[in-house]
Amino acid sequence: MFQSLLSPSPLNASGTSNRGVLSAAANGLDGFIVQHGGDLDRVFGRSGIDPEQLLHPTLSLPLPNYCRVLEEAARQTKCDNFGLRYGQQFQPQALGLLGYIGLCSATLEEALVNFAAAFPFHQHSTLIQLVDQGDCYRFDYQVRHGAISERRQDAELTMGMATNLVRHVLGADWAPREVCFEHAKPQDWHEHREAFRSDVRFGQACNSVLIPKHELYAKAMPGSDPMLLMLIKDAIRQLGDGGREVSLLDQARQAILATLHLGEPSLDELARRLELSEWTLQRKLRDCGLSFTQLVDQIRQESAMNHLQQQNLSVTQLASLLGYSETSAFSRAFKRWFGLSPKQWRSAAHA
């Protein structure tokens, strides 16, 4: 059983007043778009972003607009791997507070823990967790916002950011054991393998980087500064609104999403993960106007729609990803939700 070291709620676990993503995440984006032949006014205009916001690293950008600007930049520049390339050159210090909380940590291992813990202040509606897998840490990342269907460029950018935090200490040639992406394999996927210098898998349940533990031991951060780290942690906490408790519904959604690809969700397993009795969990879900079955159905419906919009996964692969043991069961559920088969829905959406 894997032990999750840090797994804040995807829906603003830390109660932050930042309701999107801090504009530090777009540091140097304008210059990078121009460098790749893009039209800034067109890219930002279509994405609904005011370029002036990018001058202030602690201003909040709506997450859908941020993901949209990366996708639009990829289209406008005709660079399909735009997010990958942007991420490869994105150094930790460019991330503002989030980057410096890693850089000022004592060790590389502590830097990863602090980075993951601070991430909910930097970006909301997102799963971020560092999972202990025995001989490795798995750094998971996934945008979980209902209005965002295209998020490939953001995922590749973020995996690049996480990799560069490790490479800041271990050198530019360091390679993770494995990198996973939830989107389908792109045409120029060989560039991903060259960028990360490791095996890259696509069509997975979550975006992740696998980091061998033995490479982290006793690796001091070159810019370690305990006093500055304390000040940065205080500054990050001040972005919050008092530490609102994570709702049970948010916790339940995260737990189901994190394990959906393993098979049919069960009430007793969810109750165990949330440290509740089955009866208490059912009562609390009823208070939210949902049964356990309805909640699972709702999550599957949202996930199916997002995956069909943004990926080229087959219906069989998608059924497995959503925890169905048989493709026919998924197809029946999908027709009940939308009145169409998954293939018909995908064709209509693309048209």
C-alpha cells in the first residue's frame, strides 16, 4: 500500500484567496511565444488574459484562461510541444514563492516535500501529491477543473518544472525513472523522451514523475536559507484566507479520482480512506444531496467527457481508466448520460 505523504484537496485545500494560478507560472511566457513566432495580441486576446497581469507574480489568473493560453500558444506557433519546451527552460526561481520554497529548503528531499505542500496556495482545482512508493517518490499532478478540457500543454510544462527542481541539484543530465502523462501520445513524442532522458508513458491515469529515493539522500540545496525559508512560508500562508476546512465532498471526490483506474470504487474502501464508518459517510453524502453511487456516476461522467475531448484514447482504454471491467458497461452508462455512444459523442464534439 502506497503512503501518500502530501495530498491536499484538489479544490483549494489550503483555503487560499488565490482562486486560480499565480501569474508567476507564466513568467517569460510572452517572450517565449514571440521566440516561437507567435502573435502575442492574438494569443492573449483569445485566451482572455491581460498581459499586464504577468508583470505581478502574485496576481491570480483564472486557471481555465491559463491553460487556454498555453493551448492557444501551441496552435498559433504551430509548436505542438510548446508546453514541453517552455517547461524545459523554466527554472525554479522563475516560479516566485513556490520556486523559492524549494530552493531555500535544506535538502533536495525536503525541497520536494515543501514544493508539494505549498502548491495548493499557488494553484487551485488541482491534485498535487508526493507519494512514497518504497524506493521512489512519485510526484503526481492533475488539473481537476470542470471547465478545462484541454490541459496537455500545462501538464508537460509542470512536469518540466518539477524535473528542473531536481536537476537544479543533480545536474542537467539527471533523469527520472519514468514520466507519465494522462493525454494520448503526441506525434512528436520522441522529443519528450529526449527532454526527460527516460521512459515516457502516455494515456495514464495521472501526470507523474518517478524519482528514485537513493538519488536524494544527503543532497543539500545549494541555496539553502532557513531564515528566508521561514519568511517565504509565512508569505505563502498570508495568501490564504484563514485555512478553510476541506469539505468532505472534496475529499471524497479526490479519493475516488485517485483510485478510479484501479477498478470499481467501493463504499467501504472510500469510508476507510476517509476514516469514517460506512453509515457516517452515507449520511454526510446525503447531507450534500448525493448517494455514493450518484457521486461515482457524476465523477465518471465528468472524467469521460474531459478525456474524450482532449485525448485519442480508445473507448476500451477509457473504460478501463474509469474503473469499468467491461467496455460494454461503460458504453451503456455513457448512453444513459448523453443519449449517444462514446464514439458518436466524440465525433460530434470534434465536428
